[in-house]
Amino acid sequence: MIQLVFAVVFLFSAWGAWRHNPLYSRRSTLHSIAVVLLAIAGAIALIVAVVKLTEGRSPAVSFSAIGVVIVVDTLTLIFVIQTFTAPLEAKPTSLPHATKLVTTNRVRVYKWARVFAIIILVFAIPGVLIPRDIRYVFLSIAGLTAFLAVILLPVLYWTNRGFDQSLTALELGPWVHWQYTPEQWTAWCNVQAERLKATPPTFVLRRHWHRFLWPFGAIAIGVYVFCPGGWLWKTVYIVAVCGAILVMAVLGGRGGAPHADKLRAQLLRANPEAYFGRDGIFCDGVFTPWLNVSTYLVSATIDDRQPRSAMFNFERSVPNPYGPTQIIPIHQAVLIPNGKESDLARLQQELTARCPGAQISLA
């Protein structure tokens, strides 16, 4: 029952995230709902067909068949949702089939694949070698990790392939391309690190603890009322969930000082250049789309602090199963090279047309 409650809350949160997106329209929403319902109907029909076909077979065959169908259905639903429900404005620029795509974003997926492989081996090997029943604990963790990898890695790869397609199109036909000398780039990296270091904490436990009273109370009531099991296990679950949320809030609200050196090292590894184009912005080694189903440009302004830079402010909507949609701000500062001020007029014109809902003040 508790899973159903969280699913309903998550659906409302996802609706709130989409309703807040500049790409939202009633027509596209109705189209997306129709496509999703058809895909769900097809997935259910496939499950029913497999259950009918495996009647009378051994439990191993039945469970294996159902497991494969669940994986196929899940991946198909995600593929259909990403491919057929995204508005045209959010889709990557089309490229000729012979175009070789960059791998900047997909490299991260390969790193996650190695992480999953290590976790599976760490738990699978003891599960095979340990003779007692505790082996099933290790094997269960390894199996669950493998199941998550089978689901998550293809989705991550497909998503990041779209980003690589956008980045390839961006580099082949940019609106504006800025390049910096090594000296300019090093100085700019130091400036950004120092600005981050000066950012004050956004969450201090002794001052902001009361913010969590209502959310934690709602979680506790929901678990105690709807979740099956004894009071002890319910209490342990509540403490674990609330503790994890509190730890993430404390770590995420420490301010910029603990992250300044890491940011400086990350920026120094990036190529000293910035691309602006139809699909998004590529700077500091990171590609950010102008318009996406979850990320979108809010404003673009000039930061007159020396050295002068263009500041692009994005918002990322993240559905939250425990409450309202989370809005995460993203700030991308781009150094304006000497003699390139005239490019700002081009950016002003292009961004105004591309992101009509954003506040563009670059010219």
C-alpha cells in the first residue's frame, strides 16, 4: 500500500515538473498520455501472453521468462516515452548517418558500467564461495545490482547518446565559438574557484532543522498507517529514510568552500573553449541543453564583475516521491573574450527565438 501512495505522489510531482516546463502544452501532453497508455497496454498484454505460454512449465522457466519480459517491457516503455513523447523542440538536431558522434557524455556511462561490475563481483564471489545460507544475502545483492544495471545502463547510454548527438551538431555548426589562451583559461578557472569558495552555506542544521518537521512527520504517518510490518521495522525504516534525507541536506548545503579545489581541477582539465548553438551550450567540459523535458534556460545576463562574463541560469525539475517537485538551479558562467563583445548580439537574437520564455539580456 505504501508503494501505491508513493507512486501516486510521484505522479503528481512529475505532473508538476512537466507543467512548470516551458515546453508544456495541452496538445503535447494529451499526445504523450495517449502514447504512454498504449505502451502500457502493450506491456501488460505481453506479460499476460508470457504467463499463459509458461503455464505448466517449471518454476525456473516461468520466473526467468517473467524476468526477461519485465526487463524488455521496462526498457521499451522508457524508450517509447523518451522517443515519442518529447516535444520537437527538445529533440537533438538531426545529423547525416555517416557523422561520427563525439563520446564526451557517453564516457560517463562507461564509468558507471565499471562501478556496477565491481559491485556485482564484490558480492557474487563471496556468494559463490560461502557454503552457508548467508551466501543468499550476497547473491541477492549481486542479483539486484545486476538487474538495476540491465535497466539503468541502456537508459543512461541512450540519453547520453542524444546529448552527444546534440554536442556534435553544436561543434559542427555553432552560433558562436569562443576560444581562450592557456593563461586566460587558468586565470578564469581560479576566479570561478574563488567565487565558489565564497558561497555561504545554504543549510545549517542548528538553524534550519525545523524545515524537516512537516516532511518527516508526513513520512512517519504514511509508513505507520500504510506500510505492513511491525512497529520496530517501521521505526527503523523511518529513521533510515529521514536520516538519509537529512545527511544529503547537510552535505548539499555546506556552501562552496569544500568544493572549490575540486572545481578548479575539473575546469583545468576541460578544453579552453565555449560553444553556443541550437541545442545548447558546451563550456567547462559540460553540455547543457537550452530546452529539455527536465532542464531549461531561465535567464541569460551579463556579469560585470571583472573579468566580464555571460551568466546562463537554468532550472532542473526533479520529481520527488515524498513531496513537491524539486527545482535545482544551475548556473553557467562563460568568460567573454576580449574583442568578442559583438557576438553577444548574435546570442541575444538566437536565444530570444530559441527560448521565448527566458529573460535574455546579453546585448
